[in-house]
Amino acid sequence: METTGFERHDHGACIRDGVSAVDARCRELGLQFTPVRRRVLELLLEGHRALGAYDILDRLREEGLGSQPPVAYRALDFLVKHGFAHKIERLNAFVACACPGESHMPAFLICRQCDKVAEAEADMRDGRLGESAAAVGFRIERAVVEAEGLCPSCQGAAA
Ligand SMILES: [Zn+2]
Ligand SMILES: [Zn+2]
Ligand SMILES: [Zn+2]
């Protein structure tokens, strides 16, 4: 299982790579990667934290990119619909996808202290849940895992 977001890394490269992966994917699929959509993705990549639609709207407004809620919602819808971002249900907030364009079932590791979110891949069709489902003849199409806990740096601070 690979995780992204908690370990130390070159975050500048992380944002650039994230944006260029989505850029390439949009060109491949003939999707419009507008300045607002690009900026919203950058904001989501900025801190590896989940951001609510209103946090994003505030930033867009400050930057003069739009002040109406639909601007933020439409950009988020676009990113989520194409798998470039995910919605974290328990936080009612959004994170950038760690592997945009790849088909995957994400699992989220959410730090309850600093709100950082890391994305791990956990295909629930394998493993225990998959076995239980198979035993009753159920076919899982989507399973969302949102685990809450403490990230490495918050564990360090608590010790
Ligand atoms: Zn990063
Ligand atoms: Zn993802
Ligand atoms: Zn933390």
C-alpha cells in the first residue's frame, strides 16, 4: 500500500507534477482545464489538507478569480467527476487525487489533529470485505474508506 502526503517530500515538485498530470489527462480526453479549475486543483494540492468549498471560494475571491459559489462548486464537480480530486464525506471537504487518471478505489487517512489527509490505495474488493461480499454473492462497485487517527508529526507532538 502506498501513501502520499505524510512523508517528507519535495512539495513544490508534488504540486507541479499533480497539475501537469491533470493537464495531460485533460488534453488526452479533450477536457477544458480552465484557469479556475487549475487554480482549484493547486489549492487542493497546496497543503495535503481537505478544503471545504467555502475555503476554496474565499481564496478564489481574494485572487479575483470569481466570487460566486457556483464558480467553486463547478470547478470541484469537474475535478471530482474526472477523478482528479475526491470528496471526503466525513469532513465534507475535498482533496486532490494522488494518482489522477488512474482507476482506483481510494482510502483516506485523516489526521484528526492537523486535518492532513493522505490517500492510500485499498481495493476493498480484495481482502476481508471482498471475501464477505463474495460469500453472499454481492458485487462491490464502490467502497469508501475514511480512517481517522494521528499522522506521524502529530504523534511526535503528542509524545
Ligand atoms: Zn506534497
Ligand atoms: Zn485518488
Ligand atoms: Zn497531524
